[in-house]
Amino acid sequence: MDHPKRTLVKTITWRLIAFAITIVVVYLYSGDVKESLIVGIGANLLKMVFYYAHERAWNRVRFGKIREPEYQI
């Protein structure tokens, strides 16, 4: 299980990448820098919150995890 701080750092780094992509796409569509920044900031703040919650929820799911043995000989 990942520590919550690790999940938070992963969330922030991924959102920075996604933020840049969003700004570029909106700018290419609208040609407006201010609109691109507003959409990029708003969308990515919401997505960051939902991504963090999603990661924390998946840490509780056992599906696909390999259990480490309680002891080794």
C-alpha cells in the first residue's frame, strides 16, 4: 500500500502534466490565453481532487495485489 504522501506527490506531478496539455488544447481551440488558463486551472483542480480520492480508494481494494508472506524461511 502506498503512503498517502506518495499518492499526493503522484497526483500533483500528473496534474502538472495534464494542466499543460489542457492549456495547450484550449489555446489551440480558442486562441485565448486567459480562457486557456482559467479552464486549465479549474479543470485540473477538480481532477486532482478526484484522482487523489480514486487512488486512495484503490489502495483499499485487494484485487490484483500479491500478498507478501508473513514470514520467510
